[in-house]
Amino acid sequence: MRRATALPRTPHRLLVVGDAPYAHDYISQLRALARRDRRIIFTGFVFGDAYRALQQNAYCYVHATEVGGTHPALLEAMGYGNCVLTLETPENVEAVGEAGIHYADTKDLAAKLQRVLRDGGIVSHYRQRAQARVRERYDWEHVVDQYEDLFARMAGRPPRARDDEAAPARVGEAAHVEEGVRK
């Protein structure tokens, strides 16, 4: 196991939300490393109103997933207006663009997280950018229009003309598109 980077000095709590039943040993190691720090809380899976409350009240959101396509939890965090720090995988960078802070490894995350914790202005800036990106790129009307245009081109037809732009997405209701499938 790699040596964990210490949590920056802050009064904020770190909530580790979710679980991975296939990674029991890894999670046990994380819990052991965090045992003496009362700021670190492992919530397990959280759904529904409790999940929405966590998203709406988060100071920032750290997305550490290394696998997958456009991750729904990442888009939700952006839609809720969170300052997002994400591992710089191609999929995460494509989803977040310049609306989030990318990090390369645990050392880079610790430095960038410390900067975010010290400067609320950074948080405000990225919250606005995240919501704007979700409205711009992940609104259902926009996503459906893109699929319709793709299918029209595949069928050898011109894309249909549109009268106006897609309606803005509601905060916290980001569209989920994963690996090209509308869910």
C-alpha cells in the first residue's frame, strides 16, 4: 500500500462516501490510517435526500475514480455547484474541462486541496464554472439533440433545424450519459 498523504490542517471534515464490497482489504487499510483523525468520516453508501444534502452542503468534492466514462457522481457534484477536484484521467478531464481542478496524484491533490481550503474565492469561482458547464454540455435537451444529429448523419440525412437553444438544466439534475448510452 502506498503511504497516504496527511489530510491538510483544516476544521473541515472529510467524508468518504460510498463503498466497494470488492475492496474490503483496501478500505480496511484506509480506515486504519484514518482511525486517529476524527475529521475523517466513512459514511458508506448514501442515497436519496441524504445524498442530495451532502452534495448541497459540501465545501468541495474530490473525485478519485480512475475508471469509467462520464461518471454520474461527477456530473451531479458539478450540477449541485460544487468546486470539483478530479483525478486527471482523460474521461474526467473531458467531463470537467476548465470547470474543475485536475490533480495527478495524492501529493498533487494534497497541495491543491490545501489551496482550495485556504481560499474560498477559488471555491466560488469553480462552483460557478461547474454549474455553467453542466448547463452547457449536460442538459438533456442538448444531449438528445446531439444524439438525434448523430443518428441523422448515420442514416444519411441532414440534422434537423432547431428553433432555439436547449432549456437550461436545473441545478443538481445533471444529465447522465455514460459510454454513449442515455440512461
